[in-house]
Amino acid sequence: MSVLKITKDNFEKEVMNSDKPVLLDFWATWCGPCRMVGPTVEQVAEETLNIAKVGKINVDEEPELAQTFNVMSIPTLVVMKNGKIVENSVGVKSKQAILSMIK
């Protein structure tokens, strides 16, 4: 599976120290729109395997990370490069829109 489960334990290694851009998907199991965008995020992960990392953060399991990113609504997508947020969006996005966030 090319989508990483991001937790506070692996956040530093997988996100902050990544040499590639990282797409983070903040989601929850009870969130309908999150379930809609989930398969799209997985497709993006497959298509960007060599150029980016894709991680999912369950806001119920990782409230500290959600708070760090000021996540108020889900799904929230955040792109980080060199440990800094370069793009973010809230709500369901098309695959093309998500791919353009990473590039």
C-alpha cells in the first residue's frame, strides 16, 4: 500500500524529514466526504509513487496533529515541502485538482 498511516510517532520521519513533497489527508471514519475522497487519494498515491509521499491522518486517533494543522473541517488536504505547508484545501477534490496541488 502506497498510502502511509501518519501518526505523531512517525510524523517527524515521514513528513518533516521527507525529501519529497508530502500530501496529507486529514480524515475520519464517520466522515462521508472523507470516504468519497479516500479512493482518489489512494489513486494519487499510486500515480505519484516516485515524486511524492501520501499520508492519511485520522483526526480521531491523532487529535494533536489535527490541532497542529488547525484542521477545523474534514477532509482537509495539506501539501508539505521541506517541512513547510505549501498548499492546503478543505473538501472533496477531483484527482486532477489533488495532483496539481502536489506538482
